[in-house]
Amino acid sequence: MRLRILLVCLAVATASAADLQKYDYRILAITKTSTMEKEMNEAAADGYSFQAVMGREGTKLVLVMGKALDGEARGNKTYKLLSASKTSTMQKELQEAGEAGFKLLEMTVANTSFWGGGELV
């Protein structure tokens, strides 16, 4: 039997209870990168923004979206999720996304391909 541990690090700044910012989070765990991009953009339309991503053993990609619950409206963001098994393909896709105004947030490796190989995501 294998033991799986998920480590989540959270921080709270020292402040009075009235000054603490409160957050709402959504966890997205999807096997297909095209579905993940759709779900990220649906969450963004609800005011969530990207927080973290983790490639998992197996075929799932786990992503955290979060939003502050202070009542302030945040600007909608559009997300583009890239995945490629070759670094040359990722280079090309990153360059095209950069030229379209996208900024790289984070990168991980996940087994999201049909064949079970690792992909840069």
C-alpha cells in the first residue's frame, strides 16, 4: 500500500481579527487539459484567480483557484493552459501566448497524455 501525502502551506499575516482578509477557494482536478482550461475560465468569470498547480501521479492535474471575500470586484482574467510533451513545442506555444499578451504563472509536469507520458503543463 502506498501512502500519499498532500502538503498545503497556508500563511496568515499578523493582524487584528477585523483586518484579516478572508478567502474562498476552488480545487479543480481534471484529466484533460482542455477541460481544465474551460473550468479555469469559468472560475475566473466567478471572480476566482489562479493560486497554485500540481501535477499528480496518475493522470490528474490539480489546480487551486481563489478569491478574496472582501466584496471588492476583481477584474476578470482569461487563462490559457498549455501542455506539450516536447520542450520545443512548449517553447513555440509559450512564445505565441506571450505575443498574445499572456503571462506565465507556473509550470508543472503531469501525466495527462493518453499514452501516460509526462507533459509540461
